[in-house]
Amino acid sequence: MSQKTSWTDGTSGGTHQGRPWVTPRRIAGLVLTALVLVFIFQNTQHTRIQLLVAWVTMPLWLALLGTGVIGALCGALVVSRRG
């Protein structure tokens, strides 16, 4: 069981129960979100890609995102098969 801790936020003078708003996980999430947005805005040009037999024109960031999602799904499949 986890213990509840008291902390003050410095504004109201009151004591709050639970966890503080700023946690390492939230900071990492904000940093990752910022990096993804920078990646998207830097790769907005369109590129032509061959998907099997059809040629498709799409933004480069979308093509890279799709490749990353496919890679993540393959990695998750391998990890789930091991454990």
C-alpha cells in the first residue's frame, strides 16, 4: 500500500493530500511531446513513396510516423511472445 504524503504548493497555504503535480513521468512526457512537435514541423515537405504497386504522395513526417508505429508494434509482438 502506498502512503499518502502532505505537501504545500506555496500559494494557498493549505496542505494537499496525494502526489505533487510535477513528476518525472510528466516531465518526460512533456519533453517527448515537444520533440515530436519539432520533428513534425521540420518534416512537412511532401515525398513520393511506393507502397507495393501504388505510388503515394504524403508528408514525410507521416511516412516516418507510420514506419515507427509498425516498428513499435513488431517490437511489442516480440516482447509479448517472450514473456
